[in-house]
Amino acid sequence: MAAQNIVLGVENRLGVTAAGVTDWILLNNHRSTYPVGISVYHNGSTTAFSAAVEYTFSKDPDTAPANSVREHKYLKGLSEATAADELDGNFSVPVTAVRLNVASITGGELFISVIQAGV
């Protein structure tokens, strides 16, 4: 999969319609401040899903060992049952990349939206 560089200060969104992972969104981890917001949502016609937000500290996430990929503490075990709750989280410490891992989805599309503060 290809990795995509984040565009600072705007929504960076990727979606999936089948089980699998999105491309990695590469974050800028060389900034003096590091606020990053993440949201997971679906387009309304999705009736069931199971997913998690993953991150890594690896400089090249596409070649990183599998054990270097971690699930976000609060954005794991996501499903249609948790969709009524807020599916939002953040990073206050520098990670190098994030992605959405979808184990299953029925109907519609599931999105990850990432915003990293910047000017």
C-alpha cells in the first residue's frame, strides 16, 4: 500500500468499502507541538462493521515489522454498537503514521479522518 503525507491544518480522509486497511497517513512528527485529531465514521448506509485505528513509530510503516503496529487505546474494537458513541481520539505524542484497519463491513463505507494542527 502507498503511504500518504498529511496535509497540515486540513482534514485528511480515507475510506474503505471492504475488509482491509487504508493507506498509512504519514504524520509530521518533527513539529514542536503535536496535536492530532482522529475520527472514524460511516456514510449512513453501513449496517455492521468491526474496525480499529492503528499507529506506528516506524519511519517506513509499509516495511515495519507487524509487531511495531499498535491499536489506539480508545479507537479499537469499533463496531456499529459503538458508533452511537463518539469515535474520536487524539495523539499528543509523536507517532509517525496512522491507518484504519477494517476487519469486516456490511454496506456503505467507513472513513478515517485525521487533522494535524499546522500553519
